[in-house]
Amino acid sequence: MFTLSWLLVIALVGGVLALIDGIRRLRGRGTSIVGIIEVIVAALFVLSLFLPGIPFGSLVLGIATLIVLVVALIVRGRTGLSITIAAIVLIALWLILVNRWLVIPGIN
């Protein structure tokens, strides 16, 4: 069983947006290797939020997802930028809040 919290919602939306962005990269032309890596890392990140047995944990997979999203933003291809930027912002916000670098009462 898991507890629904704002941190979980932020991470879940960011991970799903990263997964959607990776699928869109795979369907389009261009850099499919970035799309493959993005789909794998984002899927593992979303699964790590619910299953504690995933190797590396959600924090490391969140950092890896953020790095892959930044690389995907630089490489770009033919996909739009809005989903990529939204996923970067949400995962970066989740990383900041989960490490307690910024404390907002009611969220963390």
C-alpha cells in the first residue's frame, strides 16, 4: 500500500511525461537511441515509486531521468519541446523537495 502525497503526484506526473516524451521520440524520425534510453529510465523511475525492490532506488533513477531529459532537450529531433521541459521542471522540483533542499509545509 502506498500513501498518496503531493511528492508522489509530482514524481508520477513527471515520470509519465518523460515516458510519453520517450515514446514520441521513438515514433518520430531521428534520435531513437535517446528515446529508447528515455523510455527505459522513465519506466523504471515510475515503477520505483511503487515497488521498493527496483534496483538503484527512485532518487538515482530520478537523477538519471533528469539527465536523459536534458540530453533529449539538447538533441531535440522533431518532437516538441513542451513535454520535455514540463518533465524536466517536475522531476527537478521533485528532486529538490525529496532531498529537503527546499521545505514547503504541506508538501514535504
